[in-house]
Amino acid sequence: MYLLKFIAKRIVASVGIILGLTAVLFFLAAISHNDPVHAMLGAGATPSAIAAERHKLGLDNPAIVQYFDYLKNLLHGNLGMSYRTRRPVASDIATYLPATLELAGFALVIAVVLGLILGLASGGSYRGSGVLRSFLITGASIPQFLLAIGGLLFLYGKLNLLPATGRIGISNAPTGPTGFYTIDGILNGDFGVTLDAFKYLLMPAISISLGPAVSIGRVLRGSLISTLGSDYIKTARSKGIGGFRILVRHALRNSLGPALSMTGLQAGLMFSGVVVIEDIFAWPGIGYYTAQSIPSGDFPAIAGVTLVLGVGYVIINSLVDLAQLLADPRLRRLEMSTSGVSPKRSYGKTDLNGSSQTVVQLEP
């Protein structure tokens, strides 16, 4: 019951945030110097044609009426018409979005894996962890665009190991059912497509992921160091349990909360870096689409991409909050108490064989 209440509260909060975002986008459109009627009809349109089009679009209505019309269009999936492509923005985004999701997802996997390795290695003070941390911090200190350009000059220009631009080098590659070449190649039994897609993904994904990896690793390291000083960890050590087993089985789960929060934050920030990286590598995603729309003042396209990324950011952080709740028993007890459910009191104990057990007792 408390879990359903938690999800319901997150949905209500997410709807409020998204409504706030739509209000900001509508306000920016209202104060912008771009007239959608002139952009659609051209500079040679007659005053009567302009007036008729403004009435057709509802631009002669009061601002509050226009805003509710804007919300109604959004609920029907209508993000407006692109000034540049002369196509619905929703159709353009549907075309470009799979490439961005594939790139961002692959970069997030790299960031989480590297962050986990960095956090565990440095938190456990293993040999070589200092070198690993120095390497990742050095890479993360370099701006994304400079790291991308350096990768192009070295890995493509000098060594010719990885391709420079584009998404795939195979003609007539499968385009369904997911829109992700790495997955569609497997589903269609063509592993050459998957391998080729990975080659094109590697350089832009690494350029995006190094900064988030260090941020996640730093937070996880600090949380692990704090957890490793707890009394139950000292008790486990006194029972002769190995250091790696204590780190992975006992300390890691209780240290994941802050790292999960940082992962959600970095996942949202990744999309801001995608715009620059996609433009450098000519990656056909919504970042590349936005970079082409900005010089032409294509506000409907820019606003549509902003709204989609904002909704994605809200969803990601809501999922992270849910993951934290499932991973941390302390948060579950807190949520249960605020939801009016009698919380459970739990405590851990370690038997003589060194195995950890959890005893749960209901509060009276």
C-alpha cells in the first residue's frame, strides 16, 4: 500500500513539474520575436492571408485560451509544425529520438560501470585504485567537445580504429522493431550490424560518459567509506569475513542511495551534452536536430525537444527515487511511517559462520 502511495505522489509531482515546463515554454514562445504565421506563409504573404492564418491557429485569442489550446494539442501529441522541415515536430522527434536514446543509454551503461568500478576500487583501497581514479578524473576534467575532437584526431585520424561520423556504416541496415541498431541487429539475426553499430557508438558514448562516471564513483566512494566505519561492518570483520565480501555483500547495498541519486542527476545532464556531441559526430539524433534548428529560429522544434527531454528527465528521476526506496530499508520504513503504515523494525546479526541474517519484527 505504501508503495502505491509513493508512486501516486511521484506521479502527481511529475505532472506538476511538466505543467510548469509547458508554461515556461509557452511564455518563451509568446515573448520571442519569431512569428509563426510569417514563418509558415513567407515574407510575401498578404495582410489578409496573415490575418486568416492567425485566426486559424487561434493566435488572436487571449493568452490563457491559447495556453489551454497548447495543452490540448500536447495531449493529442501535437507539438506544432517545424519551420525548417515543414513537418510536424512530433514526427521529426519520433525519427531522431531512437538514435539519441541508444547513444544516451549506452553512455549511461558505461558511466555506471566505470563509476561502480571506481567507487569499489577506491572505497576498498585496492592496489591500483589511485591510478584508475587519476585517469578517470583527468578524462572527466577535459570538456566533452575537446575530448570528442581529440578522439576524432587520434582514434580516427591517426589510428583509424573507430569511425568518425554517422550512426552505422552498413547500407540497408534493419530499422525495426526497436529503432536501436545494436538491438535490431540481434533481433534480425545480423550480428554484423550490431558490431558495426557498437563501433560507431563507442567514441561519442565515451565522450559523454567520463564526467558522469567520475561523479558517480566519487559519491559511491564517500558513501562506502562512511558505511565501512559502521559497527556492523566491524563485527563482520571480527568474525573473519573477507574484505571483498564485506564490501560487496554488506556495505555496497547500504551505500547505493547517494550513488543512485547522482546517477539520476547525471542521466538528465547527459542529454545536455548530447546536443554538442551529436553535432560533432553528425549523430542523427535530437541533439543534431536541435543544433540545425537553432540557427533557423525554429522555435517549435526547439520547444518540442526541450519538452521531450524535460519529461524524460522527470521520469528518470522518479524511477531513481523508486529504486532508492527498494534498495534502502531505512527509506522504506520512513515512507511507511509517513503513509500511515506500521513500520517494521529490522536489525542485522552475523552468526558464527560469518553469514549475515536479517531479523524483522513488527512494531506493536
